[in-house]
Amino acid sequence: METEKLVTELTFKAVRSSGAGGQNVNKVSSKVVLTFDLNASSALNEEEKALISNKLASKLTSENLLILNCDEDRSQLKNKTIVIKRFLDLIKKSLIIPKKRKVTKVPRSVIEKRIKAKRNTSVIKQNRRKPEF
């Protein structure tokens, strides 16, 4: 994965941010919307595209577009850097292949410890009963 090439493939759009902020919200387009076309990407090979589309299926649109937005800061430039960092982290995490779990047998000592604890609680509960005469 080439991060510089990926960043060049991104498209940005500045939108007016919603929420509190007074006149600044009404005047300045500080919210940044990042769009990434997974199918048209030349920075990723086919295997990486398949991995990303599987892992990020809920975040992708029907046209395989990834849309992220950021309106945390009042500065458009800071929002752009934040959303690029988020995008790269998301792509890196989705490309990680998890290790397969090795099935192991439960150790005998653990089984014996559990049975001993069960016997102990059984004895305690029997001692709570009324004695039979």
C-alpha cells in the first residue's frame, strides 16, 4: 500500500458545518467530506481491495465509495488533516489479517481445580441444611 499515492486519489469537499458556533457556522465552510473510490484506486492491488471491501462493507456505499467527514475544528485545514489521518488508520486496520486461533486442550489441572471448587461449595451447602435426627 502506497500512502502518498492513496492520498492523491482522495477527493475533498468543504461543506458548512452544522451545530453550535454562531455566525462562524453560517459563514465558513469548515466541515471536510472525504470521498475515496475503492474500485478506481490504482494504489491498491486486487487482494487489498477485496480485503478492504470485506472489512469495511458497512462503511462503503453501493458504488464502493468510502465517505468520511470531519467537523471537529473551526479550521478547514485541520479538519482535512484529521480526516486524512482517520482514513489512513482505517485502511491500515482493514488490511491486517488476523492470526488463526490454535485450538488447545484444557489442562487437567484446570479441570481438577474446577471439580474441587464444586465439591467444596457442595459441602458448604450441605452443612447449611437442618440435621436429620
